[in-house]
Amino acid sequence: MESSTTPATSTTSNYYDVVPYESHPFPQSTIEHLEALAFLFGLATPPLKRARVLELGCAAGGNLIPIAARHPEARMVGVDLSSVQIRQGQAAIDQARLQNIELRALDLTELDASFGQFDYIICHGVYSWVPAPVQDAILRICSQNLAPEGVAFVSYNVYPGWKAREIVRDAMILRGAPRDEPDEKLSYARGMLEFLEQSARPDSVLKKTLEENMPIVRNSGASYLLHEFLEPHNAPCYFKEFAARAGAHGLSYLADAEPSTMFVQNYGEKVRDPLLRECGGSQIMMEQYLDFLVNRTFRQTLLVKQERATDIRYRLDATRIRALEYAGVFSAEDGEVLTLDAREQVCRAIRNLKVTLRLPVHKAVAQVLDERYPASTPTDALIAAVSARTGEPRAAVDPLVIAMLEELLILGAVRIRRTPSQASVTVPAFPRAPAATRKAPGLALSAGPTAVACNQWHELVGLSLLERCLLPLLDGKHSHEALAQHLANEACAGRLRFIKDEKPLTDEAALRAFTQRQVALALRDLRRKALIEA
């Protein structure tokens, strides 16, 4: 279905047709994550198995298609103004032979209640980058088309952090915007910043602003820079303003998609105590103060129907902590091994966070989660495993584990799920990768030496050439021996080459032994990358 467009939306559509937005998974927006966060803060949500999911500004479906592949009985609808990107996404859907997803080229301002109700509405990377009437339409859709127990996810740029970035954007637009071709726009815009960086006074606000933002400009891809700094619309707002706009549409703030940012105790006692007194229990005011403190530039906000606001609980509850599943990685610093003693050890967790472990029970929790990762572990199973590993009675271990999980949640050092993850704890005798990864490499993988795939945690992971060679055969029907034989056959046929001691392996026995080792290593790595199903 093609739609008529207003002049403002037509300009946006043309820009995205010429400069397609990179379409890939965003882990914080996936429905498994939204379900877990809603539960953590006191709300029930519709079951994922048959969920109805709408993505506004879906681009080519890179975020929505993997969700559809993981939940074949759920229904997915993606909407985007760019017909070019919709056609690209539909081609990927056809290749993957998915029957539960459709992408439609539509103007968001024309969607109304007749479009239907959805349990989860996702709008990532759209709100700040569209005209005010479209922003209003996004919040209207999140209200009128959201099921009574549904959750909406909206991301957007925020002040105060974007106050400084607007200086960079304005400078880039001044020199880059008049150019015709996207590559030329970006080249001229970057040249403007290089000139300013060389010429700005050392003690000036401009110099400090450039020092903070030039790494972003130098290290980001062209698509991101063109859309973030050079496209026609980019309208940040304060978080408090966004919450008020959502409230005007009958929506209430639930949580941030990165909940560790919400907890004032993560910012130290000097911040915690004054803010607790100042904000009078208002979570929105608390987080607005924190945005100033950290100079925040971007938010990922979860919204629910206003009538559910009284059920939200920001004080973490042990019953709900116990009902979640957990996953995490923990590696002791300096190459040490975690030992079940009272010696203090520092670990690196997800997002490269530092976690200090002191008690044997805490170390056992870290060991169990790390060994089972990327699979999620139910709390009861985790407590039982820690009890067995430490030799302590379950009754003694239980409160220590729950307290540690609460601390890890507040720090953001652990992943949570309400619905178990589909990742495998071990490498099965007949390993199976997700069907979309196996059957539709055009969807799941990118060409070239730096191929990537979407894993069970809805994140992109890199793939080696050997892993790419094995993936199509990971259908649950090929043994490790059969996979090794396949690699040996490919080498004998000249389609693969295995080098040992700077010489190609040609001896049949040596080749067979070598491929067996390579298969074991590749399957181990694929499991760790959450690409082997349970």
C-alpha cells in the first residue's frame, strides 16, 4: 500500500530513499527485553508466543525480521515511509520464507485506530528525526494502537547532551548541506570540523565541544553521520518534555531500556541523598536531574497506558527478581581464575563493567552464569547450582544469591529474560543454528570478510570464514564428524585451504584430524556467540 505524503514527509522519504538507514537489530528494543523490564517493574505483559508487534520506521526490517524468525506464531508489522527500504526488506522476508511478518510503505500520520492493536510497539531512531506532526503521530499511535497491557519503546535524542552536539551539527550543515551527493555532503562537512578543530582557541567552548565529538565523527559510519548530523530534521528535547508529551496522549513512563541508568545509587552518595530529598519520589524528575549530571544525549523510553501507572513499582521486589532468568559473562582480571574463597577478586562483566566479588557464593554465581552463557538460567536452578558448588545449604545460599542478583540488576551487569532464551548451554551432538541464519544467508549475513549474523540475544556477532562455511549445515541433522568430513571434502575440492606450517594440508589423515579440531573450535565459538539453539 502506497500512501500520499505531505511536503515535509515527502522530503524525509526522499532523503531515506537516497541514504538508506542501516537496518540491523537493536537489542534494547526486542520484545523479550521489553517483557522482562515490564515484569521487573511490576507489570504483566501479553505472552510473546503470539504477540502482535508493530515497528514504526522499520527501514528494511533488520530489527523486526529476526524477531519474527524467533517467534513464528507471533505477528509482525513494519511501517516505513521509504518504499525503497520496504522493498529491500520484503525481498529478505521472501528469501527467509517467513509467513508472520509484513512490511508496508506508509505515512505514519495516516495510521489510525483501524490499523489494529499491538502488544509491543517499537519506534527506534525515528522520533527526533521527523517533523513535529510526525512526532505527534508516533505518540498517538503508541496510545491508540497499543493493547491495554502493551509496551511501547521510543528512542530519541535528548538535552542537555545534544546542546553541544548541535554546534557540531550546525557547522556540518553550513558547509555540507548545499552539496548534492551524500558522499560529497559528508566530505565537506567533515572538512569543516577539521578546519574548526585546527583553528579553535585552546580555551574555548568550541574546542572542548570538538574534543568530545570528533571521535564520534571519525569512528562512525557514513549512514549514521548523514542521518544524525546532516539530515533535514533532528529535534532533541528534554526527557521531562517527552514524558509530558506522552502524558498528553494518555501514556505513562515505565522505564528506560537500559535500567541501570534509572537507579540513583549508581551515581554515589553525594548524588543519591540530595536527589532523593529533592525529587519527592518522582522518577521522571529524578532521571531528568541525572540527565543533567551525565550530560545525556540519547534515551530509549518504555511507555504504557496511563491507567497502569499506579501498578509500576521502582523498588525492586525479591519475588519478581526470583521469577526472572539471568545470563552474564564474568572473567577475572589479569587472567586469574575465580576461586571459591574469601579473597576479593575483580571481574569484567557485560558492557565491560567492573564487579568486585568477595564471598564464595558470589563467585559461584559468576562461575555458573559464565559457564552457561549465552543461555539464561532460572533463579531456582542458579541457587541449586551455587549450593552444590559451594557445599552450603540451599537455605543459606538463597538470600545471598537474590541480594547479588538485585545488585547486578542495578549495576546493569547481567541480562534478564522472563521467557527463557533459546541459546544452548552446551554444543549438542547434532548442533542446530537458527533457521534464518542457515537458510537465508542473504538476510542473516553480510558479504565480505567481516560477516555478521543476528544471534539469540538480538545482537550482531561477527563470523569467521569457517563459521560461515559451517552454518548452512547446522540443521540438527549433521554430527560433528559429518561437519569435519564436509570441510575435508571442501579442501580436497579446492574450495577451502587449510594451512599448517605455512603449507596447504593435503594428506587425507592429517586433513581429517585438522578439520575435526577446527569443527570443535568453531562450534564452541558459535555457541558462545548465541548461534546454537537449545
